[in-house]
Amino acid sequence: MTVIAVKLDDLLHDRRMTLTELAERVGITLANLSILKTGKARAIRFSTLEAICQVLACQPGDLLEFQPDSGAREAPKPGRAAS
């Protein structure tokens, strides 16, 4: 199964910041931030992503990582038909 991994723990550790502190500075509940951190979130608003990145001084790619399914076929290149 393809997954988008959330690397919030690593960023918080690197910045010596707690989840509670991040929640207060971003302005979202600790419960919602915890859902995001554990990878249980099904979506994230761009405004929330922007606020987290601003507080942590990071890029969205520092926070989110695409992990393709090991058995998945490679996507066709743009402009080419799938075989």
C-alpha cells in the first residue's frame, strides 16, 4: 500500500520542540496534531501545512514523504502511454 509518511517527530526532535508547543504556536488542537503525527490523518489543509512549515522553518517535503508500494508499477512518464 502506498503511504504518505509524516516526519513530524523527526522535525520536532531536531528543533527541540514538543507537540504541545507546536500545537499552541500553530493554533490547532493537540488532538488534531497528534492524528497528523501518527499518520492517521486522511487530509491536511494547505493553511495548516503552511502554518506548521512556518513554525518549524521547513518545507512541505521535509514534513511529508511519499513511500510507494514496493509491488506497485512505476508510473508512466509524462507524454508517454502506459504499456
